[in-house]
Amino acid sequence: MSESILSQRLSHVQNHLQVAPCAAEEESRIKTPIESMAEERQKATFNVRELTYYLDGGEKFTKVREKFMMELERDPTFRMYDMYDVTKDQIRERTMEKFRTIVHYVSAEPVPIFTMRMQTISLIDPGFWTRFGVHYGLFFGALRGSATSAQFSHWVSKGALALNGMVGCFAMTELGHGSNVAGLETTATFDETSDQFIIHTPTITATKWWIGGAAHTATHCVVFAQLIVRGKRYGTKSFVVQLRDTHTYMLMPGVNIGDIGKKMGRDGIDNGWIQFTNVRIPRTNMLMKHTKVSRAGEVKEPPMAQLTYGALIQGRVAMVVDSGNIAKKAVTIAGRYAAVRRQFSSNPHDVQETKLIDYAIHQYRLMPLLAQAFAFHFTGVETNKLYEELMDKLESTQPGDASMGEVIDTLKETHATSAGLKAFCTWATLNAIEACRQTLGGHGYSSYTGLATTYNDFAVHCTWEGDNTILTLQSGRYLVNCYREALSGKSQPEGVEYLNHLDTLLTQGCAVKTHDEILDFGVIQEAWGVVTANVVKKAGDDFETSLKQGMNPEAAYEECSQARLAAAKIHSFGYVFRRFAQAVRNAPEGLRPVLTKVCLLYGLYSIEQNSGFFLQYRYFTPSQMDYVRSQVNVLCRDVRQEYIPLIDSFNYSDYMINSPLGAYDGNVYEKYFEQVKKQNPVGQPHPYLPLIQSLLRRDIEDDEPLEEDDDDDE
Amino acid sequence: MSESILSQRLSHVQNHLQVAPCAAEEESRIKTPIESMAEERQKATFNVRELTYYLDGGEKFTKVREKFMMELERDPTFRMYDMYDVTKDQIRERTMEKFRTIVHYVSAEPVPIFTMRMQTISLIDPGFWTRFGVHYGLFFGALRGSATSAQFSHWVSKGALALNGMVGCFAMTELGHGSNVAGLETTATFDETSDQFIIHTPTITATKWWIGGAAHTATHCVVFAQLIVRGKRYGTKSFVVQLRDTHTYMLMPGVNIGDIGKKMGRDGIDNGWIQFTNVRIPRTNMLMKHTKVSRAGEVKEPPMAQLTYGALIQGRVAMVVDSGNIAKKAVTIAGRYAAVRRQFSSNPHDVQETKLIDYAIHQYRLMPLLAQAFAFHFTGVETNKLYEELMDKLESTQPGDASMGEVIDTLKETHATSAGLKAFCTWATLNAIEACRQTLGGHGYSSYTGLATTYNDFAVHCTWEGDNTILTLQSGRYLVNCYREALSGKSQPEGVEYLNHLDTLLTQGCAVKTHDEILDFGVIQEAWGVVTANVVKKAGDDFETSLKQGMNPEAAYEECSQARLAAAKIHSFGYVFRRFAQAVRNAPEGLRPVLTKVCLLYGLYSIEQNSGFFLQYRYFTPSQMDYVRSQVNVLCRDVRQEYIPLIDSFNYSDYMINSPLGAYDGNVYEKYFEQVKKQNPVGQPHPYLPLIQSLLRRDIEDDEPLEEDDDDDE
């Protein structure tokens, strides 16, 4: 790809400049959508391509992403223009076709590169991404995480890695059981006589439910079930169970499977339900890296259960990254449309209506979302880095090592941080998608403009891999514990570093001399520190009070759950701002001015949205808060100047965006009309003509009563 | 319906009571979902049936609604159990079948009764409701509002009322033009020679777009177009244009129509696009109640354009009512599920997991939404009453009457109020649907549980009949004007009555002696009054400042748009609270205690969500705000006690709810499983077997490189 997208674009802009009329003439004539877009690109004060490189982590990675985008766009199995009109069955068929294409790359590409390929795919086809993730992330991930090395080799030799001979799914949730994994009902009872486990679904609520890939495609399954040996229960463990014959695809004896059917989104994955009726599997199909059951029925439990956390973190980090990516896609569509859509006129002397984006209220709707997309992008990058460092540490540390305690602390911190961020970022992104959709006006309700489907596909992120409310509460519980540790003098890690300065923070007000000093990363960071410290203290104190009243710790946590939820949310705001601010400080010099504005907007807008806390804890005075509000408007106007170049830096091709309203060149109406006509050709036979004709040509007299006879007596 | 739903239900509860074991025994055994639900019904301290009557406006109307529910449930064209699996074409066919059923009632039933029938239908099939509304509300409504009486009679004689011989649609919006009706591009040019208008679509952006019913079903259309007579433009007027032959359904010459295709929701209506190419219609097809064009080409414009506002108000009021109804449906589903779903245990000694609804955080998620549903219900009732009073006044007042000025004032007020409330209630309800959906956990992502579809169907309410942001700004503009009038001493009407006390309100703080005095309708009402007065003042002062800086009024309004938006939102909160509080005061004595709690919860929760304003304007101190927060939790716990009886009072049958998780008897798992199996039967042929087999049985060697030959030299 030696002719980069940028150079194509630059030449496009230059062509425009060459034919552009002089300024006075320019003002007086009607601009086409393409011209309306082109003029936005002239406003850039920074090098768009340099920002793309910075976002991608370097030119090398940008090139790789562009290679992926081109490969996908030209691959017929990944055609996307008709995706909004295919049926559930058709889209599932396509998932299998894509599977066939993508398995080639699994073994051919190094993991980080292949991960980037999948991230690119997740942006255009979340259903396929899920089906693929179910096999490689969940099924194969469970083997890697929970199988002994002999077991792992066995399943790889059967085709679990190369996907030849078997394809997997992952059965944790049940009809009546979701977040509480310990409460699952499916049983795995050891039968000493035959050296087998009997996998069984005892009740309707124990039916495995939502199992991605189970309805039609999986041959094998990692099943979570209650281990029972000699009548004693040992909690939930995982077992490999064959579901179907790998040649005929007939169900194995005792296995009953059905299709979950229509979903809100991601219909490309065939979610199913499974009931096991006394299904027998070899003892060695239990994954025994942690808990082991011997031939004689002896159960050996693992020394450190926490080490199994690692697998959970990976999925959550992936969703933080996906939040940033999808948020960027949503603002690309909404942002480009706003640059060409014109409506009313704010000046009676204008010959043309005003661009949406030139209205203050539209800037206020979109610019904070653009800022948030950047914030989530950088948070994703940083969280991914933390996760990888943690995995390196875990792999290089053995249970007996002196540094193990420290590693466990990092694990706990990363676990809590990723839980809180997964919830925070997916919630905010879901809202952002809907807000962007609404900025498209009526056109946001068309499937072809993309954001309705994006909403429906994304919404599941708020629930799976940990329900957001429960994850936020977990994060709040971690904060309460850190607070209590900090009170007892134990120094706290970077993520909750503010808890090391409780004495000064709790009563601190904003010490600026003039309002404009608030426009400073340090002040905003301090503001979040003060407010977070206070909100965490509130949760911690509530917890303490409950303990003193004689509650057990679980009841005390429950009692302060509302305070924990608030603490975790506020903590995440501050955390994300710090990540963004750090990324701005680390940015190349030429990018810092524009990124500084975007980051200040994110910081101040977030403060405005949570103004109650900043006034409650008296960090800001009402007058300072008025200033914050006014500056949000000023920064919106400011960021608006370069917002199209900022969006361009996300570097998504039109194919990736898959929305005519987000077209790079701004030619939105023609592209939109073309797509609608392509998918719904004119001149087709009328689909329900007889129904209409019978309605319009019916005998009205049918509805009328018989007229009474006036002359009974004649 | 002499055997009322209630009596069936009461006997159900009584049966349960008779077989219920004694209290101690009860505690120690596992409860089924049905038992978990039944025990909730025993907690009612009020008469559920009496509350239903109060909500419906009397026993008589409850009976009518129950009659409608039974008729719909038994009508095969209104079968709903398979609605989540039908294709776009199938659901449109059903729309036409339903049309055939419902036209019988249009002429047979008085308007208020028929309106109740349609409200009932809107809850189960919003797509059909829309298609019906397009003909009767928009097309026929336009004839009634804009045709002369001779024209009106003409179109009625052609079948516009009885729907025999013609069916209508309404073409206002264009591909490039939505909210700005004055900016529409379609032209209607008078041709004196032939005494005809020439209807023409001059550009691609002038293509009529989103036109409900145009794709396949409408024969006639009311078209909004720019009136041009002798080269002069007179603005947007409306014209009846025939689209199709009423026998063959072939398009008329010059008419080009296509299908808009797949939408986010409401696929039951066939939205289309229309292009007119020099289509000629008789001059008398222009609707001339207001503007008239004579045979000689003389244009006579109407004396009072405001009178055309009336039609807009009706649609907005209908959406406020729909918000309340859909909000009630959403909390019914989420609320009933929360009474039977169990997860984790908050007490280690429990033999059974804890009901979702017994977690403080779940109460905090649901109870405020239940309170809001009541608030919107009563607001809908009241807004409808205001609208009807206004229509009565308009009909009984002639242009010359002395009272006309007062009527115009009421019209303006109702227009602004309904605009603000439409936006406020539809936004809040859309969020409530999603919040309810998320409380269902993973099951909220299944189509069969209903809320995903409810979200997709409802979302369009935020855009059509006035984009919510634009309506909110209009409402804010009205408030700015009222504020300026109030400053100049003019007394303001009831809806903005607080502006008559600016002197005292603007600096007022909460004067309670002890915190618990805050739990009072009067204090909460005053709190909203103070905050709204301040926020409106902010917008008004910003406007004034801009004027003084020399801006024209339009630019000054634009400058304060963010402040206007905030003012309108805060105003609506206070307005809705007042409506709710008034309804509680008017309620039968036996209902007042429980409704008082629900209303206090709505008031305090809304204050908590907007705490920044109450602290900013120093109505509440931080310590009082802490109390408000704590009382929200207390009230959530309190309302939770009777929340199932409160939900029961909404009196939606299981058929209306159409979600197994919202089943009245609580038997959610069996019903959900049955529905999934019914729609996705087991044992079907495998839909894409060859694709999977070719994936799993492929030659892995295809992917491997040719091995290099080691012995070149041999």
C-alpha cells in the first residue's frame, strides 16, 4: 500500500483548492456536500497522518491496519453493503464462510498482528467476531488456562487450534443462572466404576443458555458443572463434552440442543441452549490444571484460586478497546454528516442553510463525544499494556517466588480496574452510539445509516463477561478495601494513588487565583482526586458503620452498594482523564496543542456532568462551576474548528464505516439514495396487492345494518 | 367481561394462600417462581383494582380497555407470539390484514372510545399503529385541518373517511430537509393556462423521504410543496396528489416511488421515497382553508397562521401518553422478573438465592423508573385534558371575538408545553426501556423478552413530529420570552407560574428546620421552582446580554441555546412533578399513602440526578443533599414492598406484555423456554451443514508451503 490513503486524500483536497473560487465569490454561492466537506479539511493545524500514527502506535501498525482494511474490502465473503437486509439464517451462513477464510491466518500470523486483524473485523462484523471469539477466546482459552499440558496437547492434536476436525463452544451460563457461577446447577458426578463423569441437567433452570455456537456449529463444548465426587460437592469446574458427531453432525446420545433464536443483535452467531441427560465422558475430560480428580476419586484442590482471574481480565480489556473503536466509528458517521447537512439559517443574509455543526447545540452534542472517543482510545491502549505486563509477570513468577505477593497485588488491581473500566466504557459508548444516531435526525432510523445496528450489536457488551452493575460494584468493593488499607497506613498503587493523600485531599478546594487557571490538566486531575477521595470515603465510612452495627462483611457491603456504585463511577472518570492527559503529554510536539484542547474538553465536560459532586465536596464554588460550564461551550466551538481532521485521523475507510452518511468525501445524499435503491429496487411486483385491493374495493354495505321495514302492516 | 381480570387474580392468590404452609415452614423451603410472585401480592396495603380505576379515569374505562384487550387477543390477525421472527415483508402484510379489521370500528365507535382502542393497539403493534395514524392522523387530519368544507366533502365522498376507494399518506420531509419545513424544495407551480398545479421534485435532496405508506399502500398523498404563482414564491402549502391508480395500483404518470427499506423498528409500515416529475393536478387539489389561489391566479393569504399549530400539538400529546404507557409496560416486564429471578445470596444462612428485587442496587435501578412511569401517566392524562380544552376553545371562538387574544395565549402555552414534554418524556422513556432491558441480564438480549424490540420501535419518537433537541430549544425560547414578560410585570400562566415570584424565588434557600421536613410535596415543588427560576433567568440574561452586544434576536437565541436547553429540561422536571403531586392529592383516600411514597421518590430521585443545580443555586446545602440521597434509598426500599401490586394496577394482560419474563403468574422460565422452542423447533435439518463439514474436513496441507528439496545436487 505505497499510495497511502492520506496521500490520496491530500491530492483530493489540493484538487479542490486549485478549482476553488476566490473567497468573496465562495461565500455567495451554494456549496455542494463534497465542497462542504472539503473546506473542513483545510482547517487542520496539525498533521492528520502523524496523529493516525500516534493513535495506532506507530506508522508500522497503521500500515498493517490499512492492509487489513484493503484485504477485507476485497474479500467477497466480507461484503457488507447488503448486511442490513439479510435474514438470521443468511447471516449465520456467512459467518461460516468467513470462518473458512480467517482460519488461514490463525496459524500464519503472530498473535499481536492477528489480534489487530480481529479488532478490525470486530468493527464491521461483530457477529462473526463473536463466533470466532467463542472458539479461540473462550473454548481454546479455557483449554489453555485450565487444561494440564498433556490435556492441552491432546486437544490440539484433535484439531482445537487449527480448527480441523473440531470446533468448540463454551457453556457457562444457564437459563436460571448468570453472574453467580458458583450457583450453577449442572452436575458432573464422578462414577468410579467406569472412571467417567456423568454430565447432567437436573432442572429446567439448569439448561445451558445463550451458548454461542451451540445451536448449529460446535462439535465440542467446555461445560461448567458442579463437581460431585462420592456425594461431596467441590464447586464449579470445567469439562470437555462432545456435542455432535464430527462427520454427520448428529447430536451425541443424551445431548439435546436447540436454537435460542432471534436476538437484539449479533445474529451472525448461533446461540443455543443445551440439556444434558446423563451424558458420560472420560474422567480425563475434566480440565485438571487447577483441581484434580484421580482414578481413585481423590480430589486435590489448587493452592491459589486467584490465578484463574487472568482469563476474565482479557475479555474485559478487549471490550475497553472495542469501546474506543466503536466510539470512533460512531462519531465519524455523526461528525461527517454534520459537516454537510444544512438546516435553517442562523443568519438571514445567508444564501444557504447553516451546517448542523455550526450550531452551538450541535457542537455541544458531538464534540464531547469526540473527546470521549479519544479518551477511551488511549485508555484502551494503556489498559492493554497493563494487561500484557501482568501476563508477563504471571508467566515469569512461580508459586514459591518471593515476588509472588506483589504479583498477586497487581493482579487484584488489574482485575478491579478492568472490571470498572469495562462497565464504564461500554455504558458510555452505548449512550454515545445512541446520541450519535439521534444527531442524524430521521435518517438515524434507517438501517442503512449504520448506527441502529451498531447500537443493537454493541448493547450486549453491557451484560456479558460480567454484568456492568455487578462489575461496577466489584470495582467499588476494591476501592473500599483500598481506602481502609490507606487509612491503616498501607501505601496504595498508582491506579488509586490519590488514596495516599487523604489528609490533604478530603478538605481541599480549588486554589486558583483566576478562573482561567482551571484550564489545566493538573487542576482537573486534582479536582477528580478530591471528589473521588470523598466519594470513596463515603462508601468506606458507610461500610465501617454497618460493621460496627454488627453486620457481617457481606451484609455491610450490600448496605453500602449505592455508595460503592457511585465511588466506582467517579473513580473511572478520573482514571480515564489521567490516561488521556498522559497520552497528550507523551504525544509528538506538533499534536499537543490540538490534543490538549480535546483533553480539556473531556475533563471539563465530565465535571459539568457530575457537577453535584464537585459542589457537594466544595472543590469548586458555584461561580467556578459557572466558569466550567461556559468553558465547555468555548472548547466545543474550538474543537469544532478541526473536528473533521480529528475524525480523519481515526483512518477508517468507507468500507469500514459502512454508512453513506459517514462517507469520507461528504457525498452523503447520492450515496444514501444509491444504497436504498440498490437494496430495494424500483419496479418490483407489488408484494401484497390482493390485500389492498380487497380493502379498497370491499362492499361498504357489509358494515351497515338492515334497514327497518316501515310498512309492517301492509 | 363480567368476570374481571382482578377477580380471576384474587382467586388465584386465595388458592395460593389456602395451600400455603405456615410461616416458619415457608422460610425454610425453596420457593418456585410462581410462589415467589404470589407472596409479593400479599404485601399490598391498598386496593389494586381501585388504583386501576383511578389510573384509567374510572371503572367504565377500565372495562372498555379490558374489552379491547380481549378482542385483540382473540383476533387472529393480531396474533403476537411470532412477531419477533417475521420478516419485513410478512409484517407489512399483516399490517394490511389488520387495517381490514380495524376500519370496521372507525365509523362504528365514538372518537374517544376509538382513540382508546388505538392506544391499546399502539402498545402491542407500533408499526400498525403508525400505518393507521398516517392515514387517519396525518392524511385525513390534513384534510380536516387545511381543506375548505367543499374540498373536505369531496374527499370524504371519494372514500377518505371510510377507506373505500382510496388510502392516504403524508409527504412532508425530504431527503435533504426535515425540521425546516419552510426550506422544502418540492415545487407546486400554478399553470394558468390549464388551471393546474405542476408538482415537481427539482433535485435529489428534494426527494420526499420517509413517507409512511408510500412504498406500497397509498393511493393518494398530501404533499407539502413551495407554492409558486406567476414566478413568485408563497411558501410551503399542501396539495392532494394521486400516486397510484386505485384499481391496478400502477403508479400515475410522473410519479416515481421506491421502498425506504429496512429500519431500526416499526417495519410494519412501508416507508417510501417519492419523486414527482412535472405531475399535473387540478388547482382545486390545493388545500385552501388558509391560503387560496383563484382561477385567475390571485393568492389570498390567511389572517392568522398560528391556528395551524393545533395539528402539531395533537401528535405530541399522543407521544406523551404513549411514553407513560410504554414506560408502564417496560417496568412491568423488568419488575415481575425481578420478583422471581434469584441470584447469589445476601445471607449465608439462606437455603435459596436472593430475589433480585431484594438487592438495594436493584431497587435503585427499578423503583425510580416505576415512579417515573406513574409520573408520565398522570402527565399524559393532564396534557390530554389541556389539549382538549384548547380545542374546545378554538372551535367555539371566531377570529373577531374579544376572547381570541386569550385563546392564542393558551395555544402558545400548550404548544410550548407539549413540545417540551414530548421531548422530555420520550427521551426519558427511551432510557427507561434500555435500563429495564439491562436489568433482565443476558435475557434482555433475546428478542422474545420484548424490550429490545420495544426500544427499537420506541426510538423514533425522539425524532419524528419534531426532533427532540429542536423541540426542547423551542420550549426554552418560550421560557425566555415568559421570563422577559414577567420581568416587565406581565402575569404568567399556570405552567410557568413560578415566574410570577422571581423576587423571592431567585435567592431562596430551603427553610426547613429538620431534614425530614424535606419529605414534603410543598418543599420539593418549591425546590424545583427555585432552581427552574434560576436556570430560566440564566438563559434570559444570556439572551439579553447578546441583544445588548448588538446581535439580532435570532443570533441571540442561538447564542444562549445551551442555556435554553438546560432551562427547558429543568422546567419539565418541575412540571411533571407538579402534575404527579396534584394527581396524588386528587386520589381516593385509600390510595394516597402508597402514591405519596411513589411521588416523593420521583421528586427526590430527580433532585438527586440534578443535584448540581440545587447546590449551584444554594437551595439545598451539601448536608441536605446527603439527606436527599439517603432518602432516595429509603424510599426505594419502601416502594419495593408494594411494587408488584403497583405494577399490577397497570392492568396489562400477558398478551399485551408479550414477554414471558413479564408473565403475571411469575412462571417465567417455563414460558420463556416454551416460546423459544415454539419459534425454533428442535430436530430441524441442519441449515448449513456442507459449510461446516468442508471447514472441519479441509486439507490442512493446502495451507502449508512446499517443502524445499534438500538434495538439489543429486
